[in-house]
Amino acid sequence: MSHVFPRHCHADLPAATGGAGCYIHDAAGRRWLDGSGGAAVSCLGHGDRAVLDAIKAQLDALAYAHTGFFTSEPAEALADHLIARAPEGLERVYFVSGGSEAIEAALKLARQYWVERGEPDRRHLIARRQSYHGNTLGALAAGGNEWRRAQFSPLLIDVRHIAPCYAYRDQRPDERAEDYGRRAADELEAEVQRLGPENVIGFIAEPVVGATAGAVPPAPGYFARIREICDRHGLLLILDEVMCGMGRTGTLYACEQDGIRPDILCMAKGLGAGYQPIGAMLCSGTIYDTIRDGSGFFQHGHTYQGHPTAAACGLAVVQAIEERGLLDRVQTQGARLQAALEDRFGQHPHVGDIRGRGLFRGLELVEDRETKAPFDPARRIAARIKSTCFDGGLVCYPMPGTIDGKRGDHVLLAPPYIISDTE
Ligand code: PLP
């Protein structure tokens, strides 16, 4: 009997024993094309020599040193690299071990910022119903996936949720994309007015929505309008690029494509590319300076934050993305993937939408293309697609449609940036 506590207690999973490029294999020689990089993690594929060498070199030099006593060369170099390429205004990097930790740090930093600014009434966070920000309690509270939240609701902080920006479902037939983007963003204005701007900490959103929706990009102008509303009321804009960042959409930071500048930006997944667990929270100089000149202490921390080996890995990953021209590759292969999906499934009676950016693509599955009616959840479409693909040698990332009770099941594809045409 296994003593591992698996995610699904009744799943009988093969043991992965090795990987090379875009494939993972088991001891019996079965192999799977990693079509979703796990959960949009393995952006360089498996067995990348440069990353492995960087990790080994750091292990030989120094595996770990506590950040209460030391900084480290790889953490400093990685922070420099990220900030040099980040949207204007972001100046400091707080390294953690994954996505949920980055979100927790962001939420607490945002609250502490207002306390130190002398505005302790700012206590409300606003997020969107179509979102996933992680499974720790703060991140879960920010997320909008009811199925994930339901049984833990007594433990969750109060976060207000507004409608997502979801053109396939919510754009009116007579409405231009820009007008829809503005209308969706104005939901934030309405919620801020309801709560009173002086009571609001900030707004958190994924630039391209991943796990809850299958690679949903924003409508044109949506985030520009969101930034405007945040500026008008002094709200902090927190962008969650845990899944869509690190080049996944074809630019290092996903928000570059919408031309916006967040106050706080979270990343993880692709930053370690699966070779080490690492996440990061980037914040503006204004936020950092407020804490530095105030209490001088961010009241938050984890034992493994700023882990030197994880930072050495992250540095090797970002260098690989840059030196190998992988952002261009994500754009060309992403366009190819979109075209291939449209060619193959564009007329499929149960594929309602094919969307995304770069190598971050989603298919929304519906019972009826005309009415966009989702499948009955009892049919477990997402689970069946997952197992059918897996049996056929493909790892992809299907999820049931659990938002607002009216969204379709979807399949997320997020292959390694090195994926070839034939793969
Ligand atoms: N934020 C987003 C957008 C995510 O997709 C995820 C994970 O899927 C998280 C946060 C949480 O990250 P982690 O699973 O590393 O805690």
C-alpha cells in the first residue's frame, strides 16, 4: 500500500521516472507528450542541461542560507534580471517558493502598505469571479472558484468578487470589443463605489485567466480602464502572472501586451520551470519605500524564501528564455497551435471557443455551440477528456466549468516553449 496522500484518493497513477524535451516517461517505457507542461510549469521541457548545471553548481557552493542572516548572489542577480525587464515602477522582488505564497505575500503587503500610510480603514480586496489565485487561505479567498472555496468558506477573509472579462460569454452581439472591455472594467468602479474608495485596498486579477477558464485574454482596453479606476481611487493593482507570466504568452510579463503597470506582480510556475519550486512577488518602489521609511519591516516571511538554489535555477531559466530567443518562439508556435486547433476543432459541435495568447491556449467545450449551453456536470466531460488524452499519451489540463454555474468545461494547453511542429 502506498503511503503517499495523493490528490485523488482513487487514482492509480503511473510513476514518472524520467523526462527529455517535451516528454515524460515511466519505467515501463510508456511516454507522454507534456502538452500542458504539468500545470503550465515546464516551460523549458525536461532535462535542460543549462538549468541542471546551474542548480548543481549552486548546490556545490551553498544550498541554503536563511534570509534573516544573508542575501545570496543568485537571488540578487535574479532580482536584477527581473526588474530590468519589468513594467515601469516595479523595483523590488520578494522571492518565495510558489504561486500561492507569492499571492499571500502580495495581499499582506498591500494591506500593510495602507496601514503604514495611515489609512487602516482600507480593508477590502476586490477580485473577479473567474479567477484562481492559489489554495492557501488568503489566495483561496481571493479566487472566485466556488467549488474550490465552498467547504472552506468559514475560514476565508472577505474578498468582494466582480464579473470577469469574458468576451465569449458576456460581450453583446451589438457591442464592439473595446466597449465590452470598458463595460466589464466599470464593474470595478461600481464595486468601489459600493464599498467606499477609502475602504478598499486594491484589485487583483490574472491578465490572462488560466486554470478557471482556459486561457481567457482580456478585451482590448479592459486593463487600461482598470488601471485608470485604480489610480482614481488610489487602489493597488495586483496582477497574478503565476500561470500566464514568464514568457508563456509571448512576452516575459503578460501585462506588457496590455500596456499596463501594476503596483504588485506575482509570478511562479515558469520561473522555476519545474526544476525548483520558486515564486516571486514584485512591488513598486513606492510600496517598498513606504515600508522601509515606516516600520522598516514587512511582517511576513517563510523559511525557504530567497532560497539560493531555487534562485540559481530561476536565473538559469530566465537566461535560457532570453538567450535562446524563446519569446519569439512562443509567439510563432503559439500562432501555429491556434491555427492547428482551429483547423481541427473549429467546426466541432462541442467546441465553443478556441482562444489564448502565445503557448497558452484554451478550448471551451459546450453541449450546444449555438446556445453556448455547458455540459451537465454529471457527465464529467473534463475528467473524461483528461483520462482519454492521458491514455493516448498526452498530458493536457482540462477543468470543469464551475464559474457562475454557466461556464463550459475547458481544456488548457501550455506546452514547453521548445515544442516542435510535429510535437
Ligand atoms: N495563481 C494562479 C493564476 C495559478 O494558476 C496558480 C496555480 O495554478 C496559483 C496562483 C497558485 O500557485 P501554486 O499552485 O504554485 O501555489
